[in-house]
Amino acid sequence: MAPKVEIIESCMVAPCEETPKHKLKLSNLDAFAPRDHMPTFFLYKPSGDPNFFSIQFLKKALSKVLVTFYPLAGELVFDEDGRPEVDCNTKGVLFSAASTSCTLDGFGDFRPSSTLDRLFIPSVTEPERSCILLLFQLTFFKCGGVCLGCASHHSVIDGVTLFNLINTWSDIARGSNMIISAPPFLDCTVLRARSPPIVLFDHIEYTNCNFLDDDLGRECETTILTLSKAQLNTLKHGSHGERNLSTYKAVAVHLWSTACKARELADGQETRLYMWANARNRLKPPLSKGYLGNAVLKLSTQLQVGDLVSKPFELGIAKIDETINSLNDEYIRSLVDLWEKHKGEKEKIKGSRSYRRVDFLVVSWLSLPTYEADFGWGQPWFMGKASMKYAGQAYVMRGGPGNIGGVSIAIALESENMPRFKKMLHMPFEAKI
């Protein structure tokens, strides 16, 4: 029987000072983003402090951080052309407190699931319509532990923006007097389209419907797997130090190849690896570190299955390098112009998160400060996504306290293929990769 969660209180938290009232125009990259909320959560083990995660204390700190991040206390609305924008009306963010009779250890694993999402993540009925942008739920476990669940709207907030807000909130709660390291930059016109729009690339990740899988109903299983520091070093450097790869590239190729094997794909089939890349430092001039909005793009590369699983590991690495190196200012501007060119023909641009059974998505959270949200009672014990609804995707994260130097991988795959994937993931470490 699934544990029950009882809401203790629920309110809107607004900035504690007067903030500007205006409509904030969003960029074309925001318009590409899915119109729903991203569910994430942080778990904290009890510290013994009687004021552990004081509700009033956290609400007060949140009201302070919203003075600086005031657009996130507004609402997503749409102009006369149906384009999303933010009404900076200081309506506030939802903050709920809840309790459960379950313990952290008794809950089981915290892999992404509908149960985890339903119990610990607050929700909006129709996120594609006008709605608030941020929702938090603080859940107290019977053992004294805490889950901080968060739902942040994709149309305004990417991972960099979210962690900038969360970690600034925790700094204020902890009593830090230091200057905000990345104050929000609100001018989305730095990503405005050219006149006339100039589309120089195919951008097949957004325009080719044949790459999308119409079978959204196939049964999907999720799990969290780990690679230890030693296993990760073998991937990155080889058995005898013959290579020197980044963590993301090494893990991405390994997951892509393992997924093809687990799915028992034929050697002659074409398989595509999808990636998300941060555009902030690839623009000319670069975006401000605190740019508030979406600044990530979907990219992909393709290989034949036989080449990926049978040829040297470096072949997959070379394909990723080729793709990532193509992400420059001109490519990003071309994608921004693509939306501008077809903004009245939305059927020509697809933002689906479902892919063909032969393809795989690997998202890196390695550069995000996922374990720095210390509100005064220590760093998170675990942080992750609360749900993953589509098969064929993985999120790669730093290992956390229990796996220093390694990585944690949240994976969603077809139920019939997941047992093989789990078995195959660690098999190469018994021999040379």
C-alpha cells in the first residue's frame, strides 16, 4: 500500500518588498519549451535540530529571495498572438507543508515514479494555460527527514535558472550575507529573432516528425543505477589510460550502446542519440550567468547500431564531439529564427519528449549544483527527478554522498528491455571497453 501524505497548510508566498509590475517578454527558446512543470525533489535526513526545516523560517527566506527573482512570483500568460509571457503581478509561489507516516528508509527507492510525483510534488491542473510558475511542498517524514518537492514551469525556467533560485534561497535561509553570485538577468531580447529570420540549418530535432514515436502508450519502467568512481574512470580513461574523455561523453556513449543491446536492435538499424546543451556560453556575446529563461537546445547525432556497439568506443565519442562543436552562435540564432519563421504554423515544429524505439536521450545534470541547497541543516541526502514518463531517456547526475566520484543515472526504458539493460550496464567493466 502506497504511503499517504496529509497537507498541513498551504499558502501563496509573495515577495516581501515592492517589486516592478510589468509583462516580461519571453524568448523563442522559451516558446519551444514544453508547457508544463518540471518535477524535482530534495531529500534531507534529520539533523537533530528542534527547528529542523522550520516552515515559517523557510517561507520568510523565500519571500526575500522572490524580491530579486520577482518574475517567478508572477504568472505565465499569453499575448494576443498566443505567445507566452510572464505577468509580473507578484501573485506569489505556492508553498505547502505536509506530513506522512512513512520513513525515508521505509519508502523504498526514490526512483522517478507516478507515486513519488503524486505524493511529494504539488501540481497545476492545466499548466499549458495561464498559471503560477513555481510550487513547493515540504513533506515531513515520521523519522524526522524532509522532502522538498518542487514544480517549476518549463516555459520560463530551465535547470540553470532553477538551481540558481533554489541555492540563493538556501543561502538566505542559512544566513549568508554574501552577494548573490548570479543575479537574474531579465532581458530576453538578447535572444530575439533576426529580421528577416535566417534559418541556415535543418534542426531536424524540431522539424522532422519521422524521428518521433507515435506509440506513447508503451509500458515504461524507471530505475536509478550507479557507476562507481572506479567504473567511471575505466569509461573515461580505458583499462590502460589510453584515452581521456569527459564524464558526460563517456557515460552517454556507454548508455546509448547499452540501450541498443538491451533493445536487441539489428546491426543495420540507424539509431539517434539526443542531447540537451547549454547555449549560455556559446552565444556571442555570451549570455549572463544569471539569464532567467530557457537557454538549452536539443541536439542529436546518428550511427548504425552495428557501428556503435561493435566498433571502438571512440567512434561514438567522435559523433558527439562533432555535434556539440556545431553548437555555436550562428546555429543558435538559426534555431531562434526557425520558431519566428513558423510561429503561426506550430504543426511544423515539434517539441515532443517521446522518441523512436531505436533512439535514446541522455541529459547531463553534471554541471548543475544539485547538492548545494543547504538551508542551514546540511546538504541534501539525495536529489532527483520525481517522474519520467517516456521510455528511452536517462539523466546523468553527480553521485551524491553515497557515491563520491561516481555518477547516478535515472533511466526510463521499455519494461521488457529494462532487465537486460540493468544486467548489461556493468558487464563491460569485467573486460576492456
